[in-house]
Amino acid sequence: MGATGSITEAELRQLADEFYGRLAAHAPVEQFDELLAKEGLVMKHPNADLHGRDGFAQWYGNTIHRFFNETHTVRSVTITRTVSDAECEAEVVEGWQASFWNPPEPRSQRIQADSGHLWGVRRDPDTGKPVIVTYAVTSVQYAPGSARL
Amino acid sequence: MNESTPITESEVQALAANWYAKLDAHAPVEDFMPLLAQQGLEMHYPEGVFKGIEGFQEWYNRVIRLFFDEHHELKEVAVLQPADPANATVVVNWQGSFWKPPEPRSQRIVLDSYHTWVVKRSPDTNKPAILKYVVEKLEYAKGSARL
């Protein structure tokens, strides 16, 4: 068992940095297990609702075959509600850039967007570390000139 | 102008500029037909020899699904002696990206490609068209990805 007590914004920031860092690196999907709840995981993306780690793995497999040259920058992490010592909700804002290409088009396209999320986080009962239980994309704001999803 | 009119360096320059602009744009394969000899075409690339219009189509349909964000810049075109057919040397700087999913990053090729071309007037249009296209050597820039 690791840390106890209320989940702090510093812990959430570390969780967000690790999650988005692994997305940008197209890390092996197994490396996300320690960041995602083993039970009850729900992730709501603009085009898909994902359930459980299997749902995440399916979405992730599609994503890493669609986007490349990704950068994810965590802009802010704010705890919006403390449910208990072991559980909270947080607003996470991240900047995302990524390229995609539709062969045989001559040019790749670049997406640049800031997206807002509402995360539900709780301490993993085994490790004591915060893990993502719910993840909902609440807004996507494209930069001028960005390609669109 | 008739079929025996020698092909000049400026004509080959224009042909090469047209050719590489269409490659950059991934133009429809039909757009290349006026630039290629309809009989006896032979194209030698590092990956193999492609003969005839069908051979070109096979090569082209593969590369436009392999490379993107391409940029060709002509560096040198020389015709040793105006003639029909004419032997030419062509040097082009090529930049192109490729991506192997699910790798996180695309890769960029930057190189100078040295060619010899044989160019012949089309019997239909009387304009120069590529009869033989040989990639003689590739000089990669420092840090370039490799084919």
C-alpha cells in the first residue's frame, strides 16, 4: 500500500503527465494498467464510450494506428470535488497535437486542440496510487487552422 | 516541328518540373500519361525495374500510399547533345515522410537523387516524353531516414 489520505493535485498532475506521456509515446497498452481502474472504468470520448480496460485497449489500438507525431501537454489539473479520502473528481485541461494521413492524399493533416476533461479518480486498493475511474471529454477547442476530427 | 527536331535542355527542364510537381501532388495517374512514352517505357528504381505504363502504374500506386508531404526540387538538368531521343542527367532533391503504424513518429527522408533519362518525342503530341528513367544513386542528407 502506498500513499493514503486525500488525493492531492500534485498526485493528479503526476497521473495526468504519465497518462498523456504514454499516449504520446504510443506505449505498450499494458503500461496503462497501473493508471486505470481495474473495475468500473468508463471513458467518454467524442465518438465513443469505452468500458473497462478492454474498451480502452480497443480504442487505444485504433488511435495509435490513426495518429502520429503526437504531443500532449497538461495545461491544468484542478480538483473540483472530494468524494472521500480515496476518491475525487478533477477537471483536466490538455493541449493535444497530432498528425494523420489518409493515403493516397499528398499531405498529412495536423490537429491542434485544447480539450477539457472531467476525471473521476480513486486510490487503487492495492497500490494506494490514484487511478482513473471515469474520464469524460467535456470540450474540444480547435486552434485556428487545425484539422478536425 | 517534326519528330526529328532535337530535344533541347529547356524542354527537358520543363518536362522534369512538370513530372516532379505531379509526384508532389499525388496527381491522378492519368495525368502522367502525356509525360511518358506509351511504348518501351523503362523505369529503374532502387526497389526494382518497372516496364511499360502498367509498370509505372504499379510503382506509382504503391509510393503514393507509402509517402506523404513530399517535396521535389530540381537541382540540375543537363542534355549532353540535343537529339531525339536525347540523353539527359537530372538531379533532384527529394523530401518525403513515411509512417509505420503504430510507431509514434513518422520519419523523414531527405536526399539528392541522381538520374539518367532518355527522352523521346511523342508521335502523338510531338512533345518530349520519358522513355527511360534510371535512378543512378541516392545521396542521403545527414539525419535522413533511409529507404
